[in-house]
Amino acid sequence: MRSRFALACLIVLAVGIAGASAETFTYRGVQIEHELGDKEYPKAIARIVAFAAKQARTLGYDMPDEFLVHITLDASRPLRLSTTGDYQIHLELQRKAQLLKPARSGVNNVYGFCHEVGHCCQYRIIKQRDWMTMGAAEGWAHYYGSRMVDLLFAKEGEKLWPDPHDYSKRGLAQRVTKWKRSKSEVDRGAYLWHQLVEIVGEKRVADMFRAIEKAEIDAFNARKEVGAVLAEHKQGKKLVRWWKTAGEHFVEKLEKSTFETETLSPKRLARKPKTLAIDSGETKSGGSWPGGSGAAVRFRVKGKQNYLTEVHVFGQRYGSRTEDEFFIWLLDAEFKPFRRIAVPYAEFEYGKPHWETFEIKPTLVPKVFHVCVVYNAESRKGVYRFHDGEPSGDSFTGVPGESSRPYEKGDWLIRVVVDRKKK
């Protein structure tokens, strides 16, 4: 699943700069930290982000009091524009010339910053979005960015950007027809979101996002549950018809495991717990930022009637958002999920890197199973994860709904405790 794309929602814009001393420029609640050596581009970027955020507030979205935009120059890194989904936007340039108009640089920077604010509109409201496809997330930002470009051009014209050009070509009016015919997942998503806005109106979408978040959508049953939320709207009949197509495009096809699990009262356990660990116990990393990716470990048990009772994770929590949750997924040998456990961030204590224990209602597991921890990390919340230096072949990166990839730097510091059922 791609909320993972959440947080790591990237726009790879095109295709090398020596670093310069950092400077700061502030304009109407937008702070630009940059290495550009001038103020013209930072000023233009701040005006774009401030405008798109102001429009978002008018439309009812939850915008931060201040946006922070980081702009770096590094010829060794790929060109990338991304957001953490809350209040930070990052532009990584290889060379300053990539700020020139698209005809000279191949980069649509005006649209790009509007696009990232669009991500924040959605992600700051819908926090549980592991059911969303890339078409749902990137498609929304594509729609919003294009809509903002139209409004921005009408107000500021070509001279907004230091290298003047007609950036309205990236606008909504120029793109809806193309989206309708396109086979691109993102274009198709943008077209579907455009249809939704036509049904409910621009000022009603934010409330719809809130209703979806309030419903605590189950990733295993997302299509049905989102449909039920839409049916409650005063335009319910039209929205249900819209969702028949949009749901197919916006909801991850999460194939659930055929393993029939069950939960058990702790009183029915044999009280002979056994800890399973594949790691060496020694950390060989300084802690890595997880983004939207999951850290998974494969375990094996002998016999039948083995129940998982605890998950132990070595990590270091950061950020202040204790009301949010992360997820512990239980998956079978083929990486298909059979249970998802939501864990409040508040249960992972602050401090130095340490082992944290999460008690699980005793859950029946197969002989081979995976435990995958997905933090849905952002700049204001997350857990740095650690590994040892001896890969066993039983550690992976990935998220349920997508294929896992072997992790070759070592084994994740994730352990579990299992117990047998009383005879």
C-alpha cells in the first residue's frame, strides 16, 4: 500500500552544483531555507506556497501556521521535490539552472510547489491512508496543483517567476481533457478527483476527507467502508455511482491471507513463553528514517497452536504527535496479511534508542510468518529503526499489498514472543 507514498510523495522532475552557505527568507508564514545565493527565486517560491496554502484554508483544509521549505544544491543527488505531508517541503536541486522556466530546464517548479501543498491538504486530514493507491494520493495532488496554477496565474501572471513564462499551461483548464484520455494512474486519479469536485463543490471536499478519517477505514475492507461514508452525503446517490469507478482506482487491492487466525484469552495459554530472534543483538546502524516503508522480519515456529503475544522493537522515537498511530502487521509466508494492529505513538517512549515491548492479544500464527512494522513517519512523528550487521536473509523492507524486498545491510531489530495453547 502506498501511504507510504505519503509520506514520501515525490515528484521526480528531471535531470548537477556545489553547496553554498544557507540563507533564510520569510514571507507570510512561509520560511525558505536555501543555498541559492539570491532572493528572487526564494521570494517567488514563498509567494507560491503562501498563495496555495491561503486558498486551502479558504476551502476548509487544515493548514499549518507556517510552512518550512528547504532548498539544497547537490550535484551528486537526483533532482527531487517532496513533502513530509505536514508543513515541510524539500527541493533538492543538482544545479541552479533547474529553476529556469520549463522550456529551458524541463522542470515545472510553479506547478510542483502547488502540487506539494495539495499533498498537505489531504495528508493532514486523512492520516490512516494505508488503503490508498498512488492514483488516489498523487492524483489528488495533481488535481489540486493544477487548480492552484490557474488561480495563481490569473492573479500574478507570467512575472511571478524570475524567469517569466506561461505556467498556466500546467493548469486545470488545459489538462482535464488530457486526463480523461490518459492511461497514467496519476492522470486518471486527477480526473476522478475533478469529477468529485464537480459533484460536491470545492468547499465540501475537506469535510469529506474528515468523514473518511473519522470512519477509521479498515484496509481490508476499504472500498466498502469508504463507499458507506460517501452514501451518507447529501449527494450520496451520485457519489456512490462515482465511487464504483473511483473505488476501483483509489483502493489498494490488498489480498488477505487464507490463513485462518484467531485470538485467545491470555488465561488459555500454557504460560511457557518463547522469544524468537534472528538478530545478533548488536546495532550496526545509527538509526534510519523509515519514511512510509515497513521493516519486516520472517519467523518460524514448530508445531501447531502457536500464539503471538508480544512484539519487541529496538528504535528511537522522535516528534510530538502522540495522538497518531503506527501499525504492526502480521503476515503469512507469502507476505499476505492476516491481522493489523494499530499502536498509538504515545506507547513508544522517548529517550535514547531502546527496546520497546508491545503486548498483543494472543494471536494464532502459522509455522512461517512475518512481522512488519510500518511507522508512516513524517517530520513531526516517527521512530528511527535499527539493524545489526549480519544479514540472515530473513529481514525485508516493504508494506502489505506490495512485494517485499530482502534487506541486505543486516537484520532488523525486531523480536517476538510466542506461547502455546493449554492442552
